[in-house]
Amino acid sequence: MKTRSSAQFVRALLLASLAVATHAFAQTDPLPSWNDGAAKKAILDFVQATTRQGSPSFVPPAERIATFDQDGTLWVEHPIYSQVAYCLDRVPDLVKAKPELAKVEPFKTVMSGNREAIAKLPLKDLEKILVATLTGMSVDDFDAEVKKWLARAKDPRWKRPYTDLTYQPMQEVLEFLRANSYKTYIVTGGGQDFVRVYAEATYGIPPEQVVGTVSGTSYKYGKDGKPYLLKDPKLLLNDDNAGKPEGIHLMIGRRPYAAFGNSGGDRQMLEYTKAGAGTRLAMLVLHDDSAREYAYGPARGLPPTKVGTLTQALYDEGKKHGWIVVSMKDDWKRIFTFE
Amino acid sequence: MKTRSSAQFVRALLLASLAVATHAFAQTDPLPSWNDGAAKKAILDFVQATTRQGSPSFVPPAERIATFDQDGTLWVEHPIYSQVAYCLDRVPDLVKAKPELAKVEPFKTVMSGNREAIAKLPLKDLEKILVATLTGMSVDDFDAEVKKWLARAKDPRWKRPYTDLTYQPMQEVLEFLRANSYKTYIVTGGGQDFVRVYAEATYGIPPEQVVGTVSGTSYKYGKDGKPYLLKDPKLLLNDDNAGKPEGIHLMIGRRPYAAFGNSGGDRQMLEYTKAGAGTRLAMLVLHDDSAREYAYGPARGLPPTKVGTLTQALYDEGKKHGWIVVSMKDDWKRIFTFE
């Protein structure tokens, strides 16, 4: 009996100190990498309005869902999406396994190493590369391959692992929302299985909270008689544009209270979120910091881009519907954790 | 400062008492509706082995996933699946809205009220009824319609709402696993959107933890300009048989450590679960209690059935692979909460 009581006591003490620590955290600035301004205030006000007992906009903890686009919202998406870098890097191994591919486009161009030619590959050719490198293997083999790549691949500008290139201010938003009982989800146009490999270590987001573009799998048996899942080329969900709210319904089944994006592919997710009843938060990250990161739009006269396009029309529409625009230049004190 | 400190104190006290309550619960029998026997012992041993610090089979909390078939595993599936009852009950309203259907099969037969003829409808006709009653409306309208039906529909034998017909022993397993940091999921051949409507109130399982047969949705705009999701007839996942592990990968992205089923449709889920490394639990509920519930197989010489078939071959295969068979008659002290 004595042991049991003291175990109870220790557990109670631990939980109590945790409560104090959590509480203390709430007293300090939960968003230290954000400059004071409308964007930071909007986040703080939103959390206050939806979580304070007695607030007219109070949201029960079970319904607190927040969704985040990944590329360009949680981490760097220029000059190309990290997943595309992965797929291109996989081509030499692919050609090694099937030498006949060396003479076939688009693999021939990728093998040439000619960056300009690779950048000009039409979308159809890019799709061929994605299908060849993202499907046709077991779920476990794919997972292991991505892990291996992430450990050695480096972003060309910062010479750091891609997983270092997450935005510190957004990491703070994820933490802050979770500390207030929000479930945080990634809702990405990128591959669901790809992002799942690192989302937990990189963002504290478990695999089951990653919604992405997803192909089907087939249940198969290996030579050892053991079952495994084979990644099929059959597209189940293109989690971009209208596919984002559709993916949210498929995987979550509730409308988010907060959503964060940065480009045209996020329009419907932000619109759907903001159209819900009560207090909702829709945020649009504007890449307007060429010195510390990149600057692209073409909204606000920023240079046009093919990766993460944000048009002036969408920018204006967002403003009209009460979306909050985050200026990386003005709203973020620092961009990366390693700064 | 004074208010803040006392708030801290109250919070700490609440958490401490919660800890004591949780601890006290762990000391009492977590499965009071289970008779002592191999099945109960298997559940207790599994949780002990996977959650005790220092155990060679310890599973980190983030990876603790348990999946449950619904029909016949968590609640009654005879004489027909509740969802089929819902679809049949919706036909009169459907015909009211589109009177021309009254002359068309299979709607004509359903409208006749002839139970024998309805029971004999071929699968193709049943599918027509499912498509007509489960798709073509907004996600929100469907949700409201199912809620309305659940509030008034009654099981023909027990004259109680369907949601009363959950198995108390399985409710205890759900609770016990959750108290040990397992995330509990429903993985059902039934409709994902249908089960989501009541899963939280009925099983404590939130919508995002319901994996089911699922059709796509389309993002649309209403006359008021507001976006909504329309339920499409396009099947994305048939969450039965091999579709269960495929659905688990799609929606969860990890292999379960424990899985519970009762019929042929659960075979691959149990097999996939049990094939994972470490200690895994696969359980098969055997309906062998015609007095308190139903008896059907045809395994173990039980009467054959079309709803929830469990063959002798699967029963034997399960035994060979170390699945635990739960006899409703012998292992369950009581079946329903209302008993």
C-alpha cells in the first residue's frame, strides 16, 4: 500500500508541475519570433476567442482543428519542392535497376544533369518521374528510402538538410495551438507518404495527421508469405485546390477553425475554413523577403513564379474575406531556427 | 498575481485528482464485464507488455494504435446492418422527392414493404439504394439526416435505438486501451460518413478516427455563394477485406498493435496487424450466444449467415496465427449496457 500511495503522490506532483509549467508558458510570449503587429495579434486573439471558457466563440477541445499547407507555409519551397528534388535524385538508381530507361525521356534529360533542360521538362514528363519514383515499391521500402535521402540531401542555398528549413515562427504557431488543445494537421499538395516520413520529428505532427496527395496501395504477400502494402500509381486524391477541403473531409471529417497557406493551391482550404460559423482564422504567408528567404508573387508586384504562385486577385479576395496576410519581411523576427 | 496563483493551484489540484482517479482505476478491474479466461487475460497481458516501461515489447505512446471493426465487433449487425436499415428507411422520402422512382426497381420493392422480397434483392439493387440514399447531398445535410434517423429508429428485437446496442465488454476494451494511451480507431466496411455521425457519442471515437468505406466529395458553391462539399457516388475506398489494411495505411499511416474483428471482412486487418514486429493482439469475436444476442458462423457448427460470415477455415487460420477468439457466450458476463 505504501508504494502505491507514494507512486500516486509522485505522479500527482509531476502532473502538477507540468500544469504550472504549461501555465507559466502561457504567461510568456508564445510567439517570440513574431514582431508585434496585426498578424501576431490575429493569432493571439483567435486562440483567446476560441479557447477561453465563457467566450461566445468558444470551441470545445474535440473540435479544435487547425490545418497547415506545408510547402511555402511551414518550410521553404524554392527553387523546387523538396519532394521533386527527392524524385530527381532517385532517377540514377532507377536507371541502374532498369538500364533501358537511360535512353528514354524524361529520364535521359534528368541523367544528363543539365539543370536548365530539367527545369524545362513539361508537367507530363515530371509526372512520369513522380510515378516512377513514388510508386511500385512497398510502403516500408519507400519509407526507408526517403529516410536515407533526408539524412544526406542538402538544400543548395543553405547547405543544410531540408528538414532544417522550417520556419521558426510557424513552428511556434504549431506549438501554441497544440498547447491550447488544437489538433494540428498538415494538408499538403505533396505526397502524403513522403511528408509522413519526417512530419513527426520535424513538426511534431504524427503520420495520421498528415493529409496529402495520395495514391492507392494494394495488399500483397511477399515470398516469405508476409503481407505488405504496395504503392500503386492509382491517384486517390490530388490534395491541392478543391482537393484540400475534399481531403480534409476525407481524413478529418470536420471543418478546421484555423488554416494557413501561401499560394493558389490553398485558396479553397482557406475559403472553406473561413466560411464556417463562429470565429475562424485564415492566414496567407507572403514571400516578400528576398534577403532572408525568397520573394515571389506576383501579388504586391513581387516577382512571378511557377512554384507557389500567389496572384494579386487571390490576395485581394483574401483581404476581402478577412484572411490575414503574413509578411515574412515585416512579421517575422527570424525565419529559421538556425539563424 | 493572486488570481493567477490560485488558478494555477486549482489547475494543479484538478490534474492531481485526475491522476489519482486514473491510478485508482488501474488498480480495479478494467474489464468488469469479461469473465476470467484466455481472452480477458490476452487483453490484460497485451496492454501490460506494450505499455510497461522496460518491457521488451514496450511501444512508445505515439505508436499505440488499436483498430476495431464495427458491425458485429462493437455492436449488433443482425438481422441487417444498421446502415442498410437507414438506407431502406430513406426510400419513402426519396420517392416523395422523385415520384417516378415508385415504379422503378429496386425502389418499387422497397416501397411494397414486403420484407421477404426486400431481403431477396440482389446486391446490385442494394447498391442502387445505397448510392441513392448516401450520395447526392451535401455532407452537412447527410449528417443532419442520419442524426434525425438515429434519434427515432429502433432495432426490431430490442426496441431500442441502434446506438444502445453496443457491446459493453468492447466499450470497456476501448476505454482500457485509451487509458493506456492507445488511440482507438474504427475500421469498418460501413460508410465512413455514416459512422462518424455517432462514433464520438457512442464510442468516444472522434470523426478523424473513423476509417470506413468512402466515396469522394466535390467542392461546390451554394446559391448563397458559400462553399459546401457534395457527396459523390465515386467510390474511393471499399474498406473491407484487403481494403481494411489499405484504409489503415491511407488514414493512419501506421500498422496497428491491436485489431478486433468478427468476420471474413476483417481477415486482412487481423493478419496485417499480427504480422508486425513485437507483441501484437488480434481478436475475433465469435457470435455463439443465440439467447443473449445471435449465433452464427458457420465456424464451430454455428448456423450459416450472409451478414458477418465467419468460416471454419478462417477460424482455423486465426487459431494458427495466434488470434484470440472471444466467445460471446463464455467470455462476456453481460453483453449490453442496458442489461
